[in-house]
Amino acid sequence: MAAATLAEALELWRGDQLAEAVSEPLRAEATRLDQVRTAAIEARLEAGLACGGHRQGLPELQALCRAHPLRESLWAMQITALYRCARQADALAAYQDLRRTLAEELGIDPSSRLRQLEAAVLAQDPALAAPERPRSRAGPLSFPTPLAVTERAPLVGRADELRLARAAWASAAGGTSAVVLVGGEAGGGKSRLVRELARGVQGPDGIVLHGRCNEDLAIPYRPFVECLSSVVAQLPDEVLDDAGPQWPAELARLVPAVASRRPDLPAPPPAEPNVERYQLFQSVASLLSALARQSPVLILLEDVHWADRPTLLLLRHLSGLDLGRVLLVATFRSSGRLYGPLLEALGALPPEARVTRIAPHRLSGAETTALVRASAASFGECEDELAEALHRQTDGNPFYLVEMLAHLRETGALGAGQVSSVGDLDVSAAGLPDSIREVLRARLARLGPAAERVLPDAAVIGQEFDLAVLAGSTGLDDDTVLGVLDVAARAALVEEARDPPGRFRFTHALVQQTLYRDLGATRRTRAHARVALAMEAVGGRGPGELAFHFQAGITRETTGKAFCYARAAGLAALATSAPDEAVRWHTAALNALPPNRQDEEHVRALVELGTAQRHAGQPAYRETLLAAARRAQHIGADDLLIDAALACSRGGFSKLGEVDAEKVAILEAALGVAAPDSVERARLLAVLAGELIWHADHVRRIRLADEAVEVARRTGDVAALLYAILQPGPATSVPETAEQRVRLLREAAEIAQRTNDRVASCHVVLLLAPMLVEVVCPDGIAHALDEVAEVLAQVGEPWDRLMVPVVQGCDRAEAHAGGVLRIGTDGGQPDVQEMHAELIYMIRWQQGRLREILPRLREVAAGFEDLPAYTAGFACAEALSGDAERARRMLRAAADNGFDAFYGISWLSRTCQWAEVAVEVADLDAAAGLYTALAPWKHLFAMSGPLPLHAVSLALGRLAALRGDAETAAAHYADALRIHEVVRSPFGIAQTALHWGRLLRRTDPQRARVLLDTAADLAHRFGFRDIARRAADGR
């Protein structure tokens, strides 16, 4: 309440008060008013922290601390917020920033309150933990219709399973989300069990959401769409607002109902596929967390053995998050054939997921007897014998048992009167079917010929079906169809949904499957064709559902519709970050066309398939798009050639260390037909520059990138200018372009902010931060690294998580390494293994544990002999922890080659690594050449993409010390220490202090002792084992 009231008061502020005042009294009053406003802001932020709003308030606190660097109360709140965001290292760094500022500006230390706060952060004092946010309750949501069924039999034999499920719910309702996986055979009682759980949850103290997967119709994210649609439709605005400002635009791609709640919602800007998917997943998580802050939430996802891959990825993602009071329950069949994606998903649940696995057992003889006794019929003295016979027949499968009892009643084998023995039962009249499906076939046959005409078409529609579509498919009037459905409902094979009217469903998936599978191939195809036309006529169906039926019922007359709807389904799937489904639909669209077609429609379909394959991380995208480009050239379709060439780029280069000559040829061909000053030309130039990252001619790369920006400026299209700046990536990454790259990215940041392009803003932040580190910009690094930390909390971009070691210690960085691998794998990032390996290399180097990975490095080195960026790293590992003689041979070979003629990405860090090798093996000749190469760049920090190394001055200092020039070495070390402090690199500071201290041991032992103590202290705090050992030896 206090935070809201203060926020409302601050909205009345209309800018600087009395800004034009010239008299002293008015200026004094203006100052007073500004101080009142600042105090109100502080009070609002403090109230927000007290309510658990540390994440929401952190960006504003960081900005305020930059604007008011001497205001301790703001710094105290920022440090607290950082700590509560699990950023202890950043909290301590913020304290050090304040300490330095106060010392430089006022010559004082922080107050005792701030010193105590630092001590509490270091000690991880529980008193600093975030308070639990106040919990309010949303109004009750309606109970999901599929769960509101009349049970045909009581729940028997499930006491243990229900106890486990209820215990998981109680734990989740207490505050920490969890997952329950219910797996078992068909008819094993999985759905019955979760319905019983749901009935106990629904009410003032719980919200139940439900979604189901379909065997044949794999609509992307279907069960989540069903769950979230009801949430969006029913919750009040204040609950939805609590999810944060970012979620609506992302979630609208998945749940169309969002647009009706937010009519002015802008479309989310495009981003890389893995970033788009991650943001979509986070929007779902934000909404569920907001809902859980109102009431505990039970999410039931049924039949996930039929789930599409996007659904399983989202399930896995949510499993690893703490969503608050959320229990996620998924049911699946664990017998028979398990689909590959399900096996992968169940085997790759995050280690932090709290998972309960439940496998409902078959009913025992005693439990079968209890079920028979609880049924509606009366069997007198023969109940036990009947139960024993049925148990032998069904082997305790609950659904089979219930169906057998219904079958026996319907056939008259169990009359209304009591019987005295099993022998009195007219078993011969009914027979005892050998399987569940045989029972169902017998029961369906008794419904009559009208049902035999109507129900198979209903089964073709799916587990759920509409009266209007079914009437249209069968050609019967509504009343006739309703009469058949009434008969089926009395037999408990079909039930009517409560909402909306005219909607029906089969009571069990096995009923629908039995009807569907009993159709012959010809009848099934004809039924799908009828259903497709009926759905199209009725309207209101998505392209995926129409495409499925038109494809399954394809005829010569409906080929065009099958193509069009499959194409539309593919585009819709891609728009909802379901690229695997998009590939499936675009492949189906192409298969619907005659194989030898070479017209524009065919080429466009190829471009769309290749684009979907690229988003899905499928290597086949390259050949698909190259084929599309060649066919476009052949038929003179210049626009499609340009589309194919642009689509063929996944951002930056195609393959590590290589130039893709075929892609380059297609890009050059597209440039040959692109208009001179067009958006397309700007984009093609930018893509070509990125493709040539590994080309020997760095001048050409830089020229192409510069031309892309110039053309984009002339078009006046700001989106094209953003693309031209960002797309080439590290193509221009050579030391002399460092300042220009920073200027361009700052311009891109302004454009992204002006156009409210959140994705581009994130992209700029993640590119600009390492470049500001590279040029050692003291005014921008701290802010940029804060922004990086905030962005990484929102965007799942694995490559940029390599920035972590520059601002955090080894343990925190290693915790991120698994996230790099998981996010990259989920997003289909082709180079994620290399990214992960680079991060592990850096961590092991800092930890002094390179020896542990040397065997693996030596294996990998054999495959990267022609990639100097890796050769330098391998040699450095050998020099520091392995075979010095091998490192010396590698160094001499590199020196003979001029330390790699390739001048481009990572040249600076690679050359610094060779300097490390030269010093460790004491090669004076190599050291002289390396010093000459590095000296012009002594003011820079060596970066390998986003991966930080150290200041170039550190390498120069070590090279100078090796050559015996102590004075020059000391000057370089002084520069390196300043640079490492500016960029917040504990490892760089410790390295510099170590080597400088060792240099001064004879000439200035007191200064040497201070430096070595600094190195040792940092090494112990951050886990730099090798530095700790060397510092101890030096002392």
C-alpha cells in the first residue's frame, strides 16, 4: 500500500520545479522540492524492497546511484537488492565502488551502517533474505470442463498414490514449485487419479488448470494453450499486471486471448530463435508465478506421451524454475512405444527440479473385489468369485475392469436380480473379450447402425469434437446426430462438455483410438476429407487442425488446400516459437506439390522450409536454402533469391574457422540483383561481412560492414540500420576498429531505445559490454556490466553468458556453465559445445586446474591444427600445466608462421596467450616479436568475443620482465592493475599483483609483499589455486 501510494504521489511530479528561477529564495525552494522528490523515491523503493520487489527495483536503484553517487541510503538499497537477486559478488563490488567514490570525493569511509551491510553480505546473513511477498487471492477460476465428469466407479486401490500426489501438492502450496510425473499403462487409472487430486484442490485455496495432448493433432504447446487461455480469460487485470510488463507481447504469440485483454499490444520484435523461445517460456513462467502469488496452482497436463517437442521443452524449462506455489502434474503412458522426445525430456529434467514419480499399480485381487462390491449391480454371494474371474481376465487393469462390468450388464449376463454363483452368469451370451479394445468394440456394436455411421467420424475429428462439424461430416441433421450421441452418452462412451454448448468428448482416449484404428485406410482417408471440408465450412479452426485433416484426407481435388493450410500451419508454428512443428508442416506442404515443379510457389515453400529448419537448429537448412536460391536464379525470381540468401544466415559465420564458399557465392549473386540503395542491399552486405569472419582479407570484411551501414543510412530505415550495425558481429573485430565499434553500438542503443525495440536493446547491451571492456571505458563498464546481468536474467543467449567470469568468481562462473550448455542445446545453437568448452577452459585456467582437462584438450587439438585461435589456447595450457617442451615446439611453429597471418576475431587474446607461452618457456626470440605486435594496443583489454582474458599491458609487462627490462615491466603492470580494477576483473588483478610482486622481490620487498598479499587474498576469495600457490612461493 505504501509503495503504491508513493508511486501515485510521484506521478504528480511534472519536471524540474522552478527551473527558470533566478532569485536565491526560489532556487533554494527548487532545491528543497527536488530533495523531497528524491526522498519520496527512496521511500517508495524501500517499501518495494520490504514487499519483495528487489528485482523490479534494481534497475532504478542502479540508475539513481549513478545520479547520486554520494547518497549512501541508495547504495544500501542497491547492495541489498543485488544480494537478494543472488548476485553476492556484484553486491560486494557495488560496496567497493561506493568506498572508492567516498574516498576520492570526500576523503571518508562508508558509514558504519554500510560497513555492517558489507559484513552481512560476506557472511550471507539470513536477515538479508527477501521477505515473502504478500499473498492475495484471485477470484475462483471455473473448474476445467474435462475434469468435471461423473465417475463411473469409485476410486479403489489408490491410497498410496493419492497420498504421494497430495503430499507434493501440500509442499508446492507451501511455496516451492514441484513436478509430479504419473506414468503407467493405458487404462491404468492415471486420469482418474489426477481428477481426484484436482477435486481436492479446486476452491478458495487452489486453482486448477488443465490441458491435454492429442495423438495425431500435435498443435504446438496445445496443453499449455488450453491452460493459459482460461487464465487470461478469467483473471482480473491487476493479477495479470503482476506478471510484469514484458509478458503480454510474448504470450500473445501463444494465446490469442491476450490480444483481447490488451488491444493496443505491439507485436514483439523479431529475435534469434533461441532468444524468442526463451522469452516466450519466461512469459509463461511470469504469468504462472503471478497467478501463484494469488492462490496455489495445480497444472494438469494429460497424455504428454503425445506431446510435440515444443510442449516438452516448455515443460522441461518450467520444471527447473521456482515458480512459487505451483504443482505441475503430467501423465503419460509408460508401456509400449515411448516417443523419442518424451524419453529425452524425462531424462533431461533439470537437476534442480523437485520431481515426484508415481506409477499406479494394477489392482490386486482384494482391490478388484472392492471395486466389484462398489459397483451399481448386486451380485449376492458370487461377488468374490466374480471378482476373481474378472481379475484373471483383466489382470487388474482398472479401465478394463470397469468396461467389463458395463459389458456384462449390457449383455444381460448380470441381471437385475441377485445370482448365487459365477455359474449363474450368462457368460456365453456376452463372451469374455480378451482385451480392452475387444470390450469396447462389443459395446460400440450394440449402439446400432446409426452409431456405426456417426461415431467413426467423431473419432476422426479427435478426442473432442463439435456437433456442427460432425453433422457436416456425416451429412446428417443435428437432431439425428444428437440422438446417436445421447445413446453413446448413456453407455458412458461419450459425454457432453459443459462449455461451450455443442461440444462433446469421448470418455476415454481408448474409445476414440479403437474407433479410429478400426477404420480401414480408404475409409479413414475419406473420413478425414469429409471432416476437413466440414471444419472449413463451419469455421473457427486453426490452420494446424485444417492442415492435419486435409493432409490425412488428401485427394486430387484438395491438393491445393492441403498445400495452403500446411504452409499456413508452418508459418503459425514458427510465429509461436515451435520451429520443429513448422518444419513438419512446411515439409508436408512441399510434399503436396508435384515433385518437378520449379515455379515461384515451390521456391517460396523451399525458403519457408529452410527458414524453419534454421530456427529448429537442423543443419539441413543450408542445403534447402541453397537449393531454393539456385532455383530462384534459374527462374529469374530475384526477390526469392534475396530472401533465400538472407534466410541462409544464422547470424555471424556459418562454421567455426571456415568460410562457406557456397553461401558467399549466393550472397554475392543476390547483391548483384539488389537495388543500389535498398534495405535488402544493406542487409545482404551485413550478412556477407559476417560470413567472411574467417576470411584472410580483413580489409574486405571491414569495407563490407562499413558499406552496409552507409547503405542503411541512405535508406532512412532505422530497422535496417540496426541490422547493419549488429549483424556482422565480430567481422570487424581487429584492434584498430575498437573505438568505431563502440561508437556504432552506442548509436544502435539509442535507436533501439527510441524505437522501443526491447530485443535489439538486449542484443546491443550484450555486444557493447565486452567492447567497453576491450577499450577500458571507465565511465561505461560498470553500467554495462550491470545491464548485462539484468539482460541475462531475461534472455537465454548462451554465448553472452561467457561474460560471467569477468565479474564473478570461478564458482559462480562454473554454475553458469551448465546453463550455457542447456540453453544452447534447447535453442538448437550449433556451436554450443564449443562455447561450453571455452568457458570451462577459462574457469579451469583461473582455478589453476588446466591439468585436469589436458587429455581432452590434446584430443581436440588434433582436430583444430588449422585454427590458430585454438592452437594458442592449447599451447598455453601445456605451458602452464603440462608439457613445457611441447608448448615450446608449438610456440616455435607459430613464430615461424608469424604468429598466424589471420588478422581478425580473437587476434588480440590469441597473441596474449602466445605471450604467456613465451614467458613460461622463456623464449626470448618469440618474446621480442610478440612485444612488438602487442605494444600498440597496450591500452586495450584482450577479449575473445564475450570471453575475457586480461589487459594487454599484463602480457607486455611479463614480456618486458622476461627480457630484463624491469622499469618498463613495472609501468605495464601499473597500467594493467588500473585496467583490471576498472573492468572489475578479480583474476586480472590477482595475476597482475602476482607478477608485479615477484618482479619487485629484490628491489622493493615491502611493495612486493603488499602485492603478493593482494594476489593471495584474491586467490583465496575467488578460488584461483595456481595464483595462491605462486603467491605463497613468492613470499
